[in-house]
Amino acid sequence: MSYLLLIRPGGIGDAILLIPTLQYLRKIFPASSIDVLAEKRNAGSYDLCPEVDQVFCYDKARDFATVLRRRYDVIIDMEQWHRLSAIVARTIRSPMKIGFGTNDRSRLFTHSVDYSHERYELNSFLDLLASMEIEPPAVIAPPFLTVPPAEQESADFKESPGVYHRILSMLVPNVWKARAAYDSFNADGLGEGWRDDFHSGTCEGRLLGDDDFVDEVLGKVNQRRQTTTVADILDAVSCMYGKSLEELQAPGKSRPYTEARAMASLLVQEMPHLSLTELAKSLRRDIASLGRVGRRLRDQGMNDESIGRHVEKLRKELSK
């Protein structure tokens, strides 16, 4: 596992509660690159998390363009409900995309996880690691967030009376400036009354418009998947590997043939409306064996760039 991306839009609270997951991932993958795709309003939280290599903001055009050009082994969407982040995860290149299966979001991931409002958010974030076959830590010992020693010696930190100022001093270099900006923001908003862009929809209307936009995008994704057939997948795989369907049906375990069959299995398993039973009949193979080789190829693709490129190429071909 070389490159990981965690997506965490929203406010500072959930950003802070994500830090134990980042710390745990760093412990498991000490040599991996761990990036976070956040928003401008919560990105500063990760200054207190040295386990993160780079922090990007999807509401900064240059940052978002940079992430879109990259390829990750795993993308984990930490958003619990809104669908914008799921669409973003779908857009970025990766063979494994994990997220909560709420609000019709599961179709945009390769692996979805159940979510409960009654579960502590910190533990819910750790639950997402199960799709990577990672057991959560038995105990998260507080405090998991500490202010760097240099910051503790700053005048702002020492002179801040009360918890409110201390929290601000952890996140910005000048606590008094931050307090003034926060108070000004509240004062400016008192006279605004009801604002549709903050109170309508469930898809971050300030960025993408109303729910109709997201529903349209999801509809197109579902329509594209529903129109892909097992025959389409076999045609695309046969073309890539230069093998006919008859050759793939023939007995034998030489690599070009077994990899092609595994590739077809992987793609079928990614599409909920297709079944391995139909693929097994088409290839004259055992369904359990096909399922295993498809999952094995998916795991290999996380470390083998050549396989990863083949998977991405076939996905694009089938999405046309």
C-alpha cells in the first residue's frame, strides 16, 4: 500500500476526530504516502497531525486539479451523508474506493460500510478500515491530539483564557485575530435571516446547486452501470488480452488466460446489477473460483501498476 487518500469535508469537529484514524494508518503503513482532501474551513486541523504528508482542498481549483491527476491505491471517503465527496471519490483514479453506504452513496464506491448515528464518530471512521482487512485498535487513549511544544510556549497560547481560546490557538497562529474574525462573522450573519443556499438540500448546495444536480449525476452513473452486460465485459477483456471467448472458455491455467478471466470477474463484481453466476456460465468455470481470482487481482492491482492501468483502461472503455 503506497498511496492513500482520505476525503474529509465539513467542519473542524469531524476533522479532529479523524486524526486517530490517520495516526493508526501511519502506524500500519509507515512508508506510505497519506494525503487528505479537505476544505479550506477545516484543512488547518491537520497541521496538528504530522502523520499526514499533504493536505489538499477541493474548494481550491489548483489543489483539486492536482489530486485528479494522481492515482491512489485506496481512497476513503470519511463523509457520513452528503454525496458530493462520494462523487469526488468516484472521479479520482483508484482501484479501491471506500465510504459509508448512506443516502444512496454506496453505488459510487467499490466497498461501502454501514453507518450509525448512535456510534461515536471516531469509531465510525475506524470502521471504514475493515474493508482493507484492518482490525481497529482496541483502545484509543486520550488525549490523541497535542499542541506542539513550540506552540505551547507561544504568548497566544499562554495568555488565552479558557477552552474557547485554547482551541483557537491550536488551529491558527494568532488567536486574537481569529477571535475577532469569528465574532465579526457571527455579527454579520445576524441580519441575514433565512438563506436558501444554507438550508436547502443535502448536497452542499453552495458548491453544486440543489439536489436535482446530484440526483442527475447519480442517475447517469446508475444508467451507465445498468447498460453494461457480462457480454460487454467479456468483449472488452478479450480485446485487451487478444484472446477470443472460446480461448477463455478452454481448459488451462496459463497466465494470459487466467488473468483475463480474473479481470472479467473483478469488473463483474464491481457492478451490482451483474452476477458472477452468468459470468461463470459464459466462461464455463466454477463461480467460487472466479470470485476468488477476481478479488485476488483487485488486491494485486493495489501494488502492481500494470494491473492497475489495465483495470482503469477497461473501466473507461465500459463507461463509454
